[in-house]
Amino acid sequence: MSTPQPGDQVTSNATGTDTEEPTDGDVATDQPADGGRFAGAGPDGVGAPEYSPTSVGAAVSVLSALLVTVVLASVSLTGSASAGLGTWTIVVALLRGHRKLVTVGSSLAFGGLLLAGLADAPTPPLLVGAICTLVAYDAGHYSVRLGTQLGPAASTARAEYVHIGVTAVVTTVTALAGYLVFRLGTGGQPAIAVVALLLAVLLLVSALYLTGE
């Protein structure tokens, strides 16, 4: 046993063994030697929520985009192919949490509608496709946003149903009213009316989404 030197503080533990306390300037710590935070910790040592797309929004977005693909398949194979590529892009966007990719996928579906419209496709399928495209766009963005902010543990189903329901109702009413106006105002030229209608509804829903940010 070493002999205590002058200036050292000596204490006895429960077993009677002498132990030396840290001298001045010594600091006892169990933190990592490099001073870093624990792996995966956030700015304040608290981990950020793990991303996961919300189930309701993701399902509505993908199914709506898929419905566009199916509807266009009966009137325009080129348009259906574009919408199918858009559906696949939306799936990837939801899995990875990229809202810009949701916009890209919705734009591809919208492009399929334009191709079908320019090919003189019947108006009803185009209207259904337009509504579904915009619902897919809005629901996809909302799903990624909630999944990023709240993580998979949060309960968001009710908020999603309300949000998506409002979008679907506003889009449907606007599409039908706009179609009637353009149908009467253009003397029965459905191609021109549908193209203008789709652009107008897209701008409307985009504005609603941006104001909700």
C-alpha cells in the first residue's frame, strides 16, 4: 500500500480500505472522452422524430394516383403511362419523405391528363382524373409533412380525414362548376374547356396548400 503524501485527503470506505479522493483540478466524468453527444441525439441531446409517412394520407395519395392511371388507360395509353410513372414517383416520395418528389409525381399524372385531353379524350374521365390528381398531390404532401414533424407514434388519422375531405370537396365542386362555365362559354368545345379547367383547379389547390403552410 502506498504511503499517503502530505496534502492528500484520505477517506475510509465501509470495508476500511483507504482511498484517495481526486485532487484539485481533477474532474470525475462518465461522458465520452471526445466530449461528443450520444449517437443519434438531437441538438439538445434529444433525438428527432423518426420519419414515417402517415398511413391515411399515404394510402389516399397512392390510390388516387393509381385511379388516374386506370381511368386514362381506357382513353389514352400515353396518358396512362405518364400517370403510372407519376404513381411510382409518389410511392418513392412517400417512402423517402420528399415532398418535391410528390409534386413531380403529381405533375406526371397531370401531364397524362393533358396528353389525353389533347387527344380528344372524353370529358368525364378527364374530370375524374383531375380531381384524383389533385387529391393525390395534397394528401401526399400532407402525409410527408405530418410524418416528418410528428413521427410514426403520433395519431393523425382524424386530422387527415378532415384535411383530405375538405380538399376533395373543394376540388370536386370547383371542377364541376368550372366545367359547366367553360362548357357553356366555349360553345361545346370540351378540349379547350378541360385544359383551362385543369390549370385553374391546380392553381386553386396549390394556393390552398401554400396558405396552409
